[in-house]
Amino acid sequence: MLSNGLVCKTCYKLADVITDAESGETICTNCGMVMGNDKSFQHTPEWRAFDANHMRDRSRVGMPMTLTRHDKGLSTVIGRPDKDAGGKGLDSSTRSLMQRLRIWDHRIQVSSPTDRNLSNAFQKLDRLKGKLGLPDNVIEKAAYIYRKVQQQGMVRGRTIVATLAATVYIASREAGVPRTLAEVASLSNISYKELSRIYRRIVLSLDLKVPIIDPVKCISKIANKLELSEKTKRHAISYMHNVKTSGIAAGKDPMGLAGAVLYLSCLHCDEHRTQLDVAAASGVTEVTLRNRCKELNTKLPQLN
């Protein structure tokens, strides 16, 4: 890069100088003397690209740390493309060498039993994330709880999937994401009894304060399954706020209570849905739904 108006300290002439952006050196064009690098600037972009197209993701840092990887995302891997720095393909002997290095690099990263357990568990956790449709913050929290469970040795004697399902349910409760224990057990292919037993063990051992699911959030979930109108949904949410204020919701199953409120709202808004349909969408029995509706009609009849 050329600059004007600088005096060389060697030839004492006012001449153009060249600034090398790579080395940071300033060179006189008359005598070739390196004038220094204390006042040079880096003119290349400060961002780096970490995506496949090398242009879309202009990041100024590397990959963020995450608890959903056994190494927290801090380790490096040997790239898959068999090309050198110039873009030329490698010969057969070098490709074979690089393949062996990749294998040993992976083995070294998961050399300890703890790392192998975490690597296997977090692969299953990623599949659970897709099945349950959970956001990233819930998965991060579930990974954090699983690490605590593993440190205390509670994974021994239990399946990894069952322990992960319990941590996912706890993380969902803490994040306010409406997921029932039966739903998590069904999508994880685990019995409800086994999952509830592991859940209670983790909560007692780690002394966790798991919040109760907000029944208002359950209304949207059930209403979407039943394909109800926005008018019915808003009436149900308003009804639920009055139910919570009156204290009727204390000690009640959130999904059953939300199903009863939605069923009464459907009757109020002239939207036909049977008790069987609402009970199936809520994950409760028709008897539970009828009992909740009877209690709401008795204590809050003016809102129906």
C-alpha cells in the first residue's frame, strides 16, 4: 500500500513508502530501508467466516461454548477435505495418514469413560430435542442437569435415555415449556413409571425446586391440537386468569384444568368439540375432564 509525505531516516528524502499489511512494515521506495512497524495499520478484515460459504457468517469469534458437547465445544477437529493449503488434492499415502490421524484424534478426545458417556448422551439429547421440539435454552439446561447427575454417579444402573428424559422434563418445567411427563415418556420410548421414579430421584438428590407448569401456557398447546379459533382461545385465557385468581387451580393438573377451561370456552363460543376430543388433546381421561368442568361450573358459573 503506497503512502505520501514521509521522510526516510536513512536517505533523508521525502518519498513514497510501501506499507505491508501482512508484516506491518513500512518500507522506503528510494533506498528500500524498513522504516518501522509501530505506526502501521492492519487493513485486512478483522472478521472470520466459519460457515461453508465463507461469506454469510462474518463472525469475530469462534464457535461459542456449549454444554451440549462433551468437550463444551473447545476441542478442534481435523477437516475432512483431502486438500493442501493450495487447494490441490493429496496423494494416496498422505490421505491414508490423515485418515489415521482423524481416527486417533477422535479417540483421544473421548478417551475417558466420562467423556464417552457424555458424548453418547448428548447425541441422544439432540435426537430428543427434535422429537419434543424444544428450544436451545431448554437443551442447555438439560445438559447442565445431566452433568450434575453424572458427577454424583446416579447414571450408573440406569439407562442414559431414561436419565436424559428426566433432565429434559425438569429443564422444560424450569423454562416454562409445557411438556407433560407422559408425553416425554412416550416420545423417549420409556415407561411412565420408570421415568417418574428417575425424575423424583434427581429432584431429591440435587434439591431442585421445580416450578409448576402455568396452565395458561397449556391452553395454546391444546387449542392448536384442536384447531380452535382465536376467539375461543382468548376467552379460555381470560377464563383461566380468573380461575387462577380464585385459587381453584391449586393442586390441579395443569393440562386437565386447561382442557376443562377450553371445553367450556368452546360451549360459550359455539364451537363444537366433544369431551373425548378435548380429553385426548389434553392427555387426560374423560372422567378427569368432567370433574374439572363440574367444579368450574359450580364455583365460577358466571364466566361460562
